[in-house]
Amino acid sequence: MRLFVAIEISDVLRNSVELRIESTRARLPAASWLRPDALHLTLAFLGEQSDESVETIAICRIRSRWRQEDAEAFTQTFSDIDTPPFEVHEVVLFRSELRQEGAVHTPLHRVSLVRRA
């Protein structure tokens, strides 16, 4: 199965991005656009992986790569872009199924970046 790690975006940010896409769509008629419900921010594309490796990837790879400090650095890096503010609380391991009508992304595992007191 095809896997990737991503951040799901908030509805407020999704609406902002959707408005920008709509205002750009006419100027780029040949472009292919994601459906608004499929918008996300990909952090790592893992490609084809065996079904058996999903749990190992979810537990080891994501947790070792993404910590709260990473999320804070990401947020600070993009804080000057004119979008509604958003916080990153988790990363998600997704399965990507390519279909004729477009890719379908299914969340398989969520990893919280929030430290517990």
C-alpha cells in the first residue's frame, strides 16, 4: 500500500486555501486540483509499503521524526504566510489509493505531538 505522513489542516485554513484555488483556477485551466476535503500538508511520502510494516512505521518512524519542537518550528517558519493561524497537534499516517476519480486518502494512525503533563 502507498503511505505518506501528513498534517491535516483545519476547516478555516481549508476554506482559505479553497478560496485561493478558486481565484486561480481560471488562470490555470490545465492544472489538476485536489478536492478540498483531500487537502493536507505532506511531510514525508513513504511509497509502497507492506501491510505488515504499517504498525512499525506508525510507532517508530513518526514518533522519532516528529516532536512538539518540530511542530513549533514548522508553525514559526510559516507564520508570515497570509493564512489563518493554525496549530499542529498531530501527524497522521495515511494510505493513498489511486483511483480514476482521484486519490483517496485514508488515515491509518495518528500520533499526538502534544506533551502530557
